[in-house]
Amino acid sequence: MRERAARSGLSLSDFARNAALERPSNGRRHNYAAPFAIEAASFHQIRLLGVNLNQIARRLNAQDLPAPPELAPLLAEIQSVLRRALARYGT
């Protein structure tokens, strides 16, 4: 997704938001169960990670707090899991 976002000239966040909100020309809603072929349970767990990270970021930003040092290894592990999922399932 990063590569596709870069090619489109959008940030990764904007690209993902646009993709999620885009409707096909026939006006029907997309099935956004997963952006690529992945087991539903795995996608759900990855989505929950994103939701939790968003809540952490919102709280830190709202209180103008720096990220705790424990967050860096957690983010590195999440990135590793996502890289493995992308390598396995591709886009």
C-alpha cells in the first residue's frame, strides 16, 4: 500500500482512507473484509491492533504526551507481523 500511495502522491493515511471510502461505478458498496486475500480471523486481529494504536495515539496527542519507551518495540513487532502478512498474501 505504501508504494501505491507514493505513486498516487498521497500519504499512506489519505490513500487508505480514500480506498475505504471509494465506491465502484455501479454504486454498490465494496466488501472491505480485507484489502487482500487473508484469513478473516487474521485480518480482524490486525484491524484490532490498528484500532488500539489509534486510541493510544489519540490519548497521547490529546494530552500532549510523548510516546512511552515501551511503545517502540511494540510498533516494531507490529510492523514485523504486517510485513510477514504482506509477504505471505501479497497485495
